[in-house]
Amino acid sequence: MENSPDLLPDDVAALRAELIAARAKGAQIEAELAVAKAKASDDLAVIARQKLRIEKLERQLYGPKAERRARLIDQMEFQLEELEMAATEDELAAEMAVAATVNVAGFTRSRPVKKP
């Protein structure tokens, strides 16, 4: 949509409708971005887990060469835990963003009426 003054409607209701549509589209884009961020964060955690597994297998195969390798493995385990926590937080943020874009109508329970 172009923002030139000639193309904008003069009606307030039409302007409100366009504003609501633009906000809804913005919320949808934010939700998609949050989902993509959660996916990328999860991918980083998977990569870190695989690297840790490779390091442990190499150590098991070739034996402990030095203390440095054991410290590196411990450090990689801590990094993996941090990445997994970040992935979980991003997934929760994505779920909240997606839930915010879904419009749910409210429900009010009607009170029972006694029959005469």
C-alpha cells in the first residue's frame, strides 16, 4: 500500500480498518520471526550437542591425551546447556507471539433463569 495522500480514504472507519489490518499483519510477521528465531536457536543446540558427542567419542577412541581435552568437553557441555535454555526460551516466546496473533472471542456464561 502506498502512503500518498491521494490514495488514502477520507472515511475514518476505512482508515481504522486499514490500521487494524496493518497491525494484524505486523503481529503476524513478528510471530513468524519469533518462530524462525526459535528454530535457529534449536538448530544451534543440536549442532552443539553433535559437536559434544564427537568430542566424547574421539576421547573414548584415542584416550585422554591431556587435561585440556577434558576441560574442553566440560566447557562444551556448559555451552550446550546454555544453548538449550536459550532454545527453550525462544520457543516459549514464539508460542506467545503466535498466541497473540490468534483472535479468540470472549465467552460470557448466561445465568440460569428460573421458570415460573
